[in-house]
Amino acid sequence: MTIAFYRQVHSALLAVAAVLILPGCGADRSSKEVVFNCAANAQEIEALSKEIPLFTRESGITIKLSPFTGQEKLYAMIAAGQPPDIFYTNSVVRDQLAAQGHLLDLRQVSATDPFTQRLRASAIQRGTSIDGGWYSLSNWIFTLGVYYNRDLFDEAGVPYPDASWTWDQMVATAQKLTKQAKRGKEQYGIFIGSHFVEALEQMNNAPIQPNALFLSVSNESQEVYREYLDLMREEIMPDLQRVQAMGMQSRQMLESGRVAMLVEAVPDISLLETLSIRWGVVPLPRFGNKPPRYFRSESGGFSISSKTGDPAATWEALKWIVSKASIYQPNPIFPDAGFVDGWEARYPKLVGSGFRAVWELSEQHDDGDKRFFVRFSSWTSGTIMERLQPKLDQLWARRISVDQLAATVPEINAAAKREIDNVLKNRNLNESFRKQIEQQLAIAPQ
């Protein structure tokens, strides 16, 4: 997430807040036509286009695809009173849109629907806002793992890692798999993108408060930052700036043998469909004897516009999308979907790869999504991140120290407090949200 993204989100939400959407907007749309803002992905569009006619014949509901990416167009459509019926929201913007009355509380259409009993509790919980309203249905879950090149392990005579390994064992393994060359490193032991450091904080049991109004950088987080920087200092992981200069994707580095291990999403379709090497995958390493807290993302999902012409029909369309559209199946939001078996059938190379163990451990020790861009409240996330991200970039480039980063926290939180004060002055803010924000503010450490 870039600074420009947070500025765009902030500006667009202010524009939406300034518009009073009248109840009659969009009334010319057929009550049985549901507009779905799907991703602008050719494969997804093709699959949905083939299957929607069958859903229409069975339900009498037409789903019209409106593919576009980026939030700016969505905000413009909301401000114009013509939003899609179903669209994706993440936790950065969901609460703000809900607080301004733009999202349907899904409890209104699902109260007596047995469909909700099929869902993982987290699929509802993580789409629920601070006012108690359910405003988004998680449409996917993924975790993280360490992919490794079996051939490089075999050549070095290093045993494959397993699910019980620790950070120190991972570092020792990476050292054995790092090879010298005449000009720099020929092969690095591991690569972990900086956007995955937050998951390492979770594994180190950092006290991360969900939906936080303010930034904190705990001792556990600082310890992880130092350990991560040490990977580059000890030259067992390529310098982030060097990786950017090489212009290589992390997947290419694993495929080409430039790195022996790589942290990436599990499952990751692009990896599964492109890797030609012999590979395996294991969970993120534990820190000492601390209990594991595995990353699992349900930070976003599908929301329904409060202006939808037929809420019941839109709910039926949403249910079909997440539970029947083949492009999303088997969907891990349903415990009864046989997700691991389904994915092993779809990608036979997963059998024996370690995928099953990684997934089952993430379910057993589910600690949610603690990435920075969803860690904070919808009200202060943009303000915090546009100030924090440049400092993190400087930290990973080793231009400032961890102590210097931590010293910026009071200044960042002062800006967040000013933003909250402005939010509370917004007359369009739903009173139930206002009350919750005021209560959080009263007890939040600053």
C-alpha cells in the first residue's frame, strides 16, 4: 500500500461523505438485476459469464458484471448515487462507508437464513463493524508459509524444515544454503518481503490490538524488526533495494535458485501454476517457545450497497457468488467445503508438499490479519500509514534505526488524534459509530 493510496482513500471518502444520497437513486434498475463489481480479471469474468445464466434460470435473478479495479471509481459511483449492488470492501474503508449509511447491514437479509450456519464464525466476525453491524462477507482466506527448493536443500545436504522449526533454526538453515560467488552472493538462503514482517510480529506474540486508533511499536515488534534487518546484514537474504534494482519477482528468485526459501501466500495460484522446481512448504517459524499465532487474512469481503433495489435478491446473488461460482471453489470460508482435499485434487502437486499441515495449523492457531494496512481503525489508518510507511521504508533501507522509528510514534499518534477529532465533527457520522469511537478514544493509550 502506497502513500498515494491512503491519500486517495482519504480524499475520496471525504467526497462521499459530503454527498447526501437520496432514497430514490437507482430506482430505474430492475429489482431482479444485481450489479456485481467483480475484479477486472479475464479468467474470472469468463468463468462467471458462463455460469451466471444457470443461476438466472434457477433463481430469476440476473447478475450483471461491472468489472473495474481501484476504489476511486467505486467512490465516484457512490457519490453519484449509482453504486454497484455488490462490491469489495476492505477494513480500511468498510467502517467509514457503513458509518455514512452506504452499506447494507447483512443481518437484515440473513437473520433467518440457514446459509449463515455454514460460514466460519470468523467470516462474519471480521466483517462486523464496531457498531455491531455485519457489513461484509469474507470471500476468501489465505495464510502464509515458507516455500523451499528441495533440490537446493538436497545439494547442500540440509534436511527439509518441518512445522516445529523456530526462527533460530530457520536462520541457521538459511546460512547453510547461502553460497559465496566471485561477485556478491550467488545464492541466498531466504527472502521475506517487508510486507510480511507484520506476520512475524504475530509469531513473536507482539501485543497487537485490532482496530486500533493509535500506533504502538512494542518490544516484541522491535525485536522482530532487528531480526529481520539481521538477515540482510548477515547477507543470508538479499538486500531489499538490490532486489528492486534486479527487477525480479520473488517467485522468479525461488524458481531460478537465487533464493532457497521464500515466504509467500498459501495457497498462491501463481506459484502453483508456474513453479517447475521440486518444492515444499512449511509454516512460518516460531520464536523460541512462544505459542504460534498464524496469519490468516479475512480483512476484506463483499459488501451490499444500502441503495440496492432488492436486498433479498442481492443477498441471493452474493450467496451464489461465494458458494457456487466455480472460480471461488472450494471456498475456505465454509468449513464443510473440504478445502484442502479440493485444492489437492485441483493441484496434485500439493499432495505431500506440506500444504495440508500449513493450512491445518493456521486454522488451529488462527490469529487473523495483523498487516499494517488493516491493523488500525478505519478512521486513522490512512493518517497513520502515510506517516509510518516512509519511516518503515527508511528502516528496511537501513537509513534509520529501530529506536529512531519507535521515537516517531508520539508524532504519528498526535496526527491520528487530530484526524479523530475531525471525524467526530462530521455530521454525517452515524451516532452508533460516533459513540463507539468516543468510547475507544477514552480508553486508548496514546
